[in-house]
Amino acid sequence: MSVFIKNFMRYRFLLVELIKKGVKLKYRRSYLGIIWTLLEPLLTTIVLTVIFGSLLNRGDSTAYPVYILSGRLLYSFFSSGTNTSMKSIRTNAGMIKKVYVPKYMYPLSSVIYNYVIFLISLLVLAAVSVFLGVFPTWRIFIIVIPLFILLILTVGVGMILSTMAVFFRDLEYLWSVALMLIMYSSAIFYYVEDITRNSPNKEILFHANPLYCCIAVFRDALFGQPIEWGLCLYAAGFSVISLIVGVVLFYKKQDKFILYI
Amino acid sequence: MTMAKPVLEVENVSMQFNLSKEKVDNLKEYIIKSLRGQISYNEFWALSDVSFSLNKGDRLGILGMNGAGKSTLLKVIAGVLKATKGSVKTRGKIVPLLELGAGFDKQYTGAENIYLYGSVLGYSKTFINEKYDEIVEFSELGDFINVPIKNYSSGMKARLGFAIATVVDPEILILDEVLAVGDAKFRKKSEAKIQSMFDKGVTVLFVSHSLKQVKRICNKAMILDHGKLLSFGDIEPISKQYRQMLDA
Ligand SMILES: Nc1ncnc2c1ncn2[C@@H]1O[C@H](COP(=O)(O)OP(=O)(O)O)[C@@H](O)[C@H]1O
Ligand SMILES: [Mg+2]
């Protein structure tokens, strides 16, 4: 353990540099840069509100755009975080083959730099909420709990995927399919009540999805509603287990990475 | 007289590669084949039971044919590869000069890459801040330092990589067929830099195809053959033995 900490301290500047690089290049790649990352969720929210608002008869509620935007932002962080960390070992193969670095820095920094971008985009959510009259209550402080659980979950899943992706090239396709299923069971642009009203046993489909649980608790805190602590606890347990599995798997297999990339 | 502790101790190092007959690199095939029990490997030892140690200031030339395991040995010592068996103990900072600039990001400018590559090599931010000007000056990039690396020639990249990697005073320097960086002028400068490291008493591991160069630089040598350490000792007898092997 002390060896691990010593090594982490020695390479902590690498972690900082890799996070900086991810954020910088993300903003540098498009001409509109930071403006675009703020504008893009706004535009899709407007489109989704117009389409699904009338389809689901929710268009009259001013809270609906805030509901969509919050779900979408959390999902897209999970999606981009797991995707970049899954590919991180291959992306950095050039470095890994030539110099020694602690390899977990790559999946870890991938998730964290996506998290930084995600936190910046939460500013849009705050602005939209206030604009549409969704004002914070004391419960807004609880929001840090689902945000933290989501980070742990993404790091854990990202570590598992980054390890497996070294050995199995088709994992990227499988994961994109899995992400689609996760998205549809995350209730991003519809309400779970609308579905479970007629078939209450379908609730398990949502409650089994830890990402949905994070989103639900996040929305409870945002809208100042009573927190569904059961979901919160389940998501926390799931994230911790995925983190442990991810770390153990990564450590067991990391010495073999170089033979496959 | 006190015996100095060795700077590098390599003990019974073996390195095995699994060369799978057909490469199974997707989950679908893997599941089908492992259900049928069809996954088989050819085991192949690139290094077997290699042991030696070097003291401070030793300069070791590693001789051997193509595929003898020279680069594999250097990668195990640098920590890039983990030995299947055995252990490597090093004291102090290792600088591997293997394919310079492999850690660069194309979209980053030279200046940004100094920080990125420096952090890959385990330097601290304060250290890079201190040495920044020295690196830029040595690389002779001038105003190009603020241009993205994708616009650099390969010589410019190698110069920057060399300047960053050699800005520290390492205890152990690893050179794998790299004493040919950039144009003639820069090559002279980089050789002078390496010579100054030699003068400071750095321990060197050196692979080159030129026996003449090895004899000029090294005081010790080893011969690797199919992953086995054939002989290890002072440069004169070992290079004589190697020449006889080549002639035979
Ligand atoms: N990643 C790898 N996977 C499988 N075999 C490898 C790998 N790296 C090297 N080898 C094999 O190990 C042997 C030694 O290679 P190397 O150390 O590069 O030799 P040298 O540098 O002496 O020419 C070669 O037969 C090479 O094919
Ligand atoms: Mg070689």
C-alpha cells in the first residue's frame, strides 16, 4: 500500500497533465469550443421538449425541460466517461510500450476529464432551472451524493471495460449496444410513473439500473422532493462493487496489456 | 576498501511470450473457442534465466543477433515489461532513450508536450518549470515551440524528445540503437551530451549494431543468444568472443 501511495505521488503530476490534456483538446477541437459544449445540451433539450412534450402530454410543465436536461447530462457523462476510458489503453499504446507509467492513470484520467467537462455543463442546467422557475431548496446540497456515486460508478465500470477492451476488440460494439439499453432504462425523456401506472412490475427494470438510480436521486435533490434513499443506497453499493471489481481485474491483468496492444 | 552497492541487479530474469497460433481478439470467438477447448498457445521464452549486476559508472554493451532478446531485456529493466520470473532491482532514476517522443500528443504544441512528456517520465511540475528554458534551447526549436507537434518534422520531434529525456541526470541511461538523432549537427551535440553524462559517472546499458561503437563506449559487455546469457565480462575478451561467433 505504501509503495502504491509513493508511486501515485511520484506520478500525480502525470494525472493532472492527462486531465488537462483531455479538457483542453475537447475545447480546442471545435471552433466554438466551450460555447458549443454549453449550447449543445440546450439545443437537444429544446428539441426533445418539443417532440416528447407533445407526445407524452408533458409539454405544459415548465419542469419538463429541466427533467430532460438533468437526465441527459448525467447519461452523457456516463457514456463518454466509460467510452473514453474503455479505449484509453489502446489510445496510449505508444506511450505504454516505451516508458513505464502506472497504467491506471489512463482510464482514471479519462473519466476525470470527462467529469470536469460534465461539471462545467451543469452550469447550463443551473441557468435553465432558474430561468424556468425551478428554484433550489435546502435539498440541493444532497446533489453532491449522486454526483459522487456517479463518479465512482464510472471509474469502476471504466476500469473493467478498459481491461477487457485490451483483449477483446469487439467490446466497443457490445458496449455501445449496452449503453443504448442503459439509456432507454434511465428515463431520460419520459417519466417512470407514466410507464408503471399500468404495469407496476416494470419498476424493477429502472431500479436495477444504477445510472437511473443516480439520475432519480439527482432529480429529487434538484426539484426539492423527498430523496429516494433506497435507490441511493443501491447505486452506492453497485458503484463500490464495480470499483473493487475494476481495480482487482485491472491489477491482475495490467502486466499482460503490453503483449496485446 | 568499501564495496559499492550495485546500481542495477538483474536476478534470474525470464520473459515468456505467448504466441497464439491464431490470434483470438474478440469476445465472440473467445467464448466459442474456450467452450470447445480450442485455445492453445506456443510458449516462447525471449529471455531465460538472465542474471548480472552493474556498479555505478559501468557501461555495458549488449551484443547479440536480431531477436536475441536485447530490446526485451532493456524493456524489462526500464519497467515497461514485467518479467515472467526473476527480479530487477535498480537504484536511482532510469532514463530510457527508446524511440524518442513516443509519448507526444500531435495536437499539443511543443511547449505543452514538454510538460506532458516530462510528466510521463515522472518529472515534477516545479522541475519542468525550472528546466523549461534549457529544454527549449537545447532542442533548437525557437518559435516552433508554440506550434502543434503535427507540423514538426521527425528530426524536430526527435530533438525535442532527446532534450526532454536528457534534462535530468539519471543514474541509469538506456540506449537502444538511438545514437543517430536528427541531422549531423544535432547528432554531434547529442553525442556530446551523452558523453557529459558518461563523465558524470552514469551507468549505461547500450545496444548497437556497430561493434566499433560498443568498444569505444563500453567497459563491459554481454552476449545474448536466443534469450540466454552466453557470457558477461570486460569488453576486450567478450568482444573478441563475439567476433569469433560472427566469423564462425
Ligand atoms: N510483444 C512481443 N510479443 C511476442 N514476441 C515478442 C514480443 N516482443 C519481442 N518478441 C520476440 O522476442 C524475441 C526477442 O526480441 P527483441 O528483444 O526485440 O530482440 P533484439 O532486440 O535482440 O533484436 C524476438 O523473437 C521477438 O519476436
Ligand atoms: Mg532490438
